Amino acid sequence: MEKIVVHVLETSSLVGLEDACRQVIAPRYRERANVGPEARRLEALGTGLLARCLLGVRADGDLVLGEYGKPSVPGAPEFNLSNDAGLVVLAMGSVGGPAVGVDVEEVPARYRHVEELLARKYYDQEELAAIGDGSTREGRIAYARAWTRREAILKAMGTGLAVSPRKHPEVLEGWELRSRLLDDAVLTCAMREPFCMKIVPHNASDLLNCSQ
């Protein structure tokens, strides 16, 4: 059975270490960390730090981007990245193994009109039944889980939303999926083959030490 190890970094551990991170991460992540809201800047730093420590990405040229932007590193294990809700995650499979997809999504604090519209547009009847009216936390977790499952599949495919699962629902078939609730976020991994999933937490200090 295949194995996916999901490395999880809470961006709160980066606070106060931003300059040290900028010195070791690849330029593409450093540039992203210079713009936008603080939460997104920290997520960019965390992504660069995980990529540096776990994949050896020190320069932009170490990454190869697919047609739709999915990154890979020659000779490294299959992997995928995601960030949201103060978390950065890097899911790693095996070298030469099946493609890996991962997505992390914050559980909505409220089930607003926009979430309802997205659910009715993209979700099937079973998923809508699990969400209900979205008034319970369990329903909102079901909403986030359904979204991450679609994203993880599309990211494993390497297309992202360039392929619409609404127009092509068949792309969602035949996938193995594993989901985990991480406080106020749902994490899901996708792979074509049966797999087990292991979560490994990290903090920024330890990652900085290993990247020296």
C-alpha cells in the first residue's frame, strides 16, 4: 500500500522569524511573501521553508512547473502543496509513485449565501444532505471536506480548476481519498492507489535549523 506523509506547519510559528526565512527560501516564495495580507505572506514563507527543508528547493530552477502550474522536483518524491487557515501542508508520496494531491480548507464560521451557492453548484445530493442548512459545525465541516476532496483530486491530476468537475464529473471517479480535521480546517489527500496517511507537525525553528 502506498503511503502519504503530510507535513504540517502552523504559520504562527513563523512570527518573528520572517527575515531568517527569507534568507533561505527560493526567490519565488520570497517574492510572494512581500505582498498581500500578513496571513498570505506567512503562508508563502512557510511554503518556501517546507520546500527547502523537505525537498531541497533552494532556487526557482529546482522546481519544474507543469502545464497548469503543478510543481515537481526531479528525483524527489511525488508531492503537492496547499495552504489556508494559518496552515501550510506538504504531502509527500514516493519517488516515481502515483501522483499526490492535497488541499486544506478552513471550516466556515458561518454558512453564508456564497457557500450555499457553491455547494448547490458543485456538490452532489449526498454531500448536500451532510451539510444540511449549514447551521451546525458538523454541516460546515462537511462543506469543507467536500471542497477539499475536489481540489485534492484536481491537484493530483495537475489541472486544478482548469478542468471543471461540474462539466466533467467523471474526473472525480476512481480516486482514493483520506480526510482529517485539523482544529478549524479540513485536510484531504487524493491518490489513484490505496494509501495510508500520516500527519507530521513541524515548527518554523526546527525547519530553519534543518535548512542551514
